[in-house]
Amino acid sequence: MTTIKETTIPVVRLRKPAESRSLWGDALFRLRRNRAAVIGVIVLVLTIVIAIFAPVFAPKNYDAAVLSDNNAAPDWILRVFPTMISRDQGGYVTINNSYPLGADKLGRDLLSRIIYGARVSLEVALIGPLISIIVGVIVGLLAGYVGGRVDNVLMRVVDIMYAFPTLLLIILMMAVFRTSFEGQQPGTLAYSLNRLDSSMGGLLFVFVGIGLTAWMGMARLVRAQVLSVRELTYVEAARSVGAGSLTIIYKHILPNIVGTLIVAQTLDIPTYISYEAFLSFIGLGVKPPTPSWGSMISDGAQAIQTFPNQTLFPALALALVMFAFNFLGDGLRDALDPRLRGVD
Amino acid sequence: MGKFVFQRFMWAALVLFVVAMTTFLLMHAVPGGPFSRDKPLPAQTIAQLNKKYNLDVPLTEQFLDYVGDIIVPVVLTGAQQKSLDHDYLFSVRLPFGDNATFRWANFGPSFKSTSRTVNDIFRDNFPISFQLGIVSLIVATVIGLPLGVISALKRNTVYDYAGMGVAILGVSVPVIITAPFLQYLFGVEWKLLPLTGWGTPNQLILPALTLGFGSAAIIARLTRASLLQVLNEDYIRTARAKGLGEGRVVNVHALKNCLIPVVTVFGPLMAYLVTGTFVVETIFGIPGMGRFFVTSITGRDYPVIMGTILVFAALLVLANALVDVAYVWLDPRIRFG
């Protein structure tokens, strides 16, 4: 007996993982072996924690302006950026070490603003996929499962929306929201929407703008997946034993496409984040004093020659989060659908 | 083929019409007009302004008038003076009649810059954006294609990883990030290139590099994937089997075919470049359409917003249509219809 056991040990170790893992366990296993994806996850978890507990991590409040400290910078920044010269040496920079990354032109702490700014980017990273999945799945399921005329109409609408230059549409909508909902009489819908938007620092309209333009790709994807899954034998089998449409969609079709949806949405998150940053950059996104990395880059860009730290640090934060989502998305794609590895 | 091309362009026209209608409705369906100020103008003045700009007729009529002015060409004769209401983007002298000119595309006067028409603004700003876009596209192709080819040929070597690393960088980092970094490195730290402005070739380098970098990355990734796929095809094996040198196999048989899918990316690239111009022109202080659009949108200058969106949308939609047609034309395996 003992000899047999000893010989089987290597076999057991080889086969065990393959037997006991579910789809998700398997995916998780592959994801954990992907170093870039793991780094991405770590960066994201850290960012999320920092964003949630921003008041704890931020040394100051994001809109606490000390005008006398405007454009101040700590010692180490002057060493990193040799073009910035302190006042003692005949330059223009006020040294103040109580600002870890320096202060902006109104004397607000850059680090604190970057930390609070993470909230905006992460909220967009959460809401963007949420809206696009909800609308996209409903439209896609309808088109794919019901088919016929419904499919035709829905897909033509999607086609037209798809051909629309997304960013132009978002810009236009933002401009319309921003200019028309302001200065309304209390009691109207426009007034309450504007109040809500203001209390969210201008994010409501950003969400609406992104949400209205982001679902088409998802709808197409869901429809294509439904069409391919619908004809599979096990769905036919389910139908033959009397399962209703909803059961089939919920039990058989959705679980099959959920992986693809997650991968597609994770890979889209950087786009949503860059839309928000872009809108804030041109002044149509968040409202001041809410800090967004996009608006900080825009504020700093004007002073890049004199105070490069004011634009480079928010840009770095934005780049880091975008990278993390890209790595995670690539890793998820490889993990959930190994056939797609290396294919774009 | 003819039928396919026709269908494709009819579809493009339909999309443009919907774009025009949506833009029009979005702008007009909301309260307040281009003449609402903090200190309200007298009602009489507003009525006059509305009459002058045709804003007092029903919406459908306004829309039809507007679209009609743009798409219906006219032939004018006799001495012509430029007026705000009749300024056409295209005018071609006809070889007959009394100074007869074929004129097309009247985008109307601007509400805010009262002495200019939308076409004036196009003429002043569009060539600048166009120039920037073309140079960026060239930069993107010149960097992207070789990067992709090298990565594919030297698959899984240091070259591949380095090339694809750069490509991932380019794909995941938007213009809004690349611009300040390039500006700092080349303009502030090394003092090699001017930070902002427009006019000299020097001032073109940084913005074109910023815009081209992202597109180069897209091209590189696609070229690599496509070349790898082509190298696995049977006819490549045949070419090798009959004793052709590796250089000839790659240059003659593989490269040409791997470029077919790469052509498709030029549609999305146009969109990317247009998107990029808004940021790049703002950051680099370039007086192009992108920057003008951003300022006109906050001023609710309806005709300028409409005109810009239509021109950009037309560019994108036409680029996509051309790409579709080119794709079918290049790849005989695809049936059209």
C-alpha cells in the first residue's frame, strides 16, 4: 500500500488543480500567475482604499486655500525639477515643506487634491461600466433573444449611435446640461437636477453623458453572445424540458456571457476615466473646487514652465490608474478566455 | 462593388443627417438662447436678433432651412459681394455665363463673432487642425509600422517586449497625460523645442508627437498581431518550402497581406486624432478647430457648434466608409453586398 501511495503522489499533484477548480477558480488561478495583472490589482486596491479614506490620508482639506502659500513647493521637488529655483537663490519658488508635493496657485495642498481626485476617477470607473452593462445587457438581450423586428430596430439605432463621434456627443450634452440647467426656478425638474449635480460636484452630468454614449458596444456584444449561445445544444435541451425564456436567459445565457462582459468593461474603464479627465480638462466636467485629475492637469498645464510639479503629479496619478485598469483588463481577458491571449 | 460603395455612402449620409438633427434638437430644446446674458437684453432687441438669425420660425423650419443651406448647391451669376448670409465654403467658377459660380455649403453666420461666418472660421482654423492631423498620422505610421513588424519578426525576444511595452504605454496613456510630460521634457528640462505656439516647423513637432504616439501604438499592436497571423498561413509555408529566402518571404508575401487589417484601424484613428486635437490644441496653444470648438460651445454659438460637429462627424463617417470600401477592395476574400 505504502509503495503505491508514494508513486501516485506526483500524479495527484499534477491532476488536482484541473479537477477541483470551477470556471472562476480557474480564472483566478490564471490571473494570479499574471504578474502585470496582480500589480494592477494591488495598485487599484490601494487607490480604492486611499480614495475611500481620503480624509484620513490627505494631510489637508482639498479646498483649504492658503493664499500666502500659493505655488509653494518642498525642498525635494526643487531637486527633482532643476528648473525650479528657490527664492533664496534668486528664483521664484517659495519653499514650504508642509506641502509634500507642493501647493497650487491658490495655495491648496496638491497631495490632498490628488487623493480626493482619485474619488472622481474611481466613481467614473464604477458608474461607467454599471450604466453601460445595465442598458447594454437589456438592449442586447432583447435584440438577441427576441430577434426579428425588435432586433432590427434596436440594432439600427445602435449602428447610428455607434457611428456618432462619441466625444463630440458627450461635449455637446455636457454643454447643454451645464448651460441650460443653471438658473432655473425652484420646483422644476431642471432645478432639482442641477442641485443634485452641484452637490455631487458636477459629476451627475458627467455620469449621464458617459452613460448615454457607452452602452452601444455592450449591447452589440451581448446580442452577438446571445445569438451564439442561444443555438447551443444545452440551451435547446433546457427549452425542451420546458424552461421559460427568463429562466434560460438567467440560468443559461447570462452566466455564459458574464466573463466576456467583465473583460470588455474592464478594458473600457480607462476610456471612461479619460473622458472624465478630458471633460474636466476643457472645463465641462467637475465643478470647482471639486478636485479631478483632469482639471488639475489643465490648471497646471498653464504653469508647466514654472511649476511642472502642479501638472506632472496629477498626470502621473492618472497614468498609474489607467495602467492598472489596462493590466487588470488584459489579465482578466487572458484568464477568462485563454483562446484570446495575444489577440486584439 | 458599385452597389456596395453606394450603400455604404448612403448609410454615411443617413448617419450625418441624424447627427445634424440630434445636435440641432439638443441645442434648441433647452431654455435660454445664445442671447441670454447675465443682464437681460431688452425684449425688443432679442426679438430683432431672433428675426435676424431666423430663430423666430418653428424648429422644423429652422432645421430644414439650415440643412438646405448646407446641402443644396446654388449657381449665382453677376457681380457677387460677400455677405454674412451668403458665404459658401466651396465655390467654383463655371466656364459660361456672366461670372457664373457654382457654390455649395453655406454654414451661416456666427452668432458671437458678428462680422464672421462659420465658413470664415473654418477657413482660418481648419487648415491648421488638418495639418496637425496629417503630420500626426504620418508620425504614427512611421513609428507604428516598423515597431509592429519588428515585434512580430522577433517574437518573444527583448525587441518584442520592448516594442510592445512602448505600445501598451501609448495605448493606455491618453493625450492629456503625454502632452504635459513631453512638454516638460523637451520644452522645459532640455529646452529643445518651443512649449507652445504655431507657425514654425519647430512648434509642430511636440503636438504631432503627442498625437501620433497613441496612434502609433495602436498601429504597432495591430501590425504585430496581423503579421503573426499571416506568418502562420499556408502560403507562407509554401513560399518557404519552395526555397525562398526569409527576407523575400517576409517582404513580398507576408508584409503586403498583413497590412490589410491594419487599414481598418485608420477609421478609429481619425476619431482618436479628432479627440486628441481638443486637448493638444488647448495645451499647445494652437489656433485650430478643436480649441475654437471648445470656446464656441460655452458661448452657445449655435451655427459654429453645428458646423464644427457636422464637419468633424462628416470626416469620421467618411473615413470609416472609405476604410470599409478600401478593405473590401484590398481583400478579395471578402464579398461585398
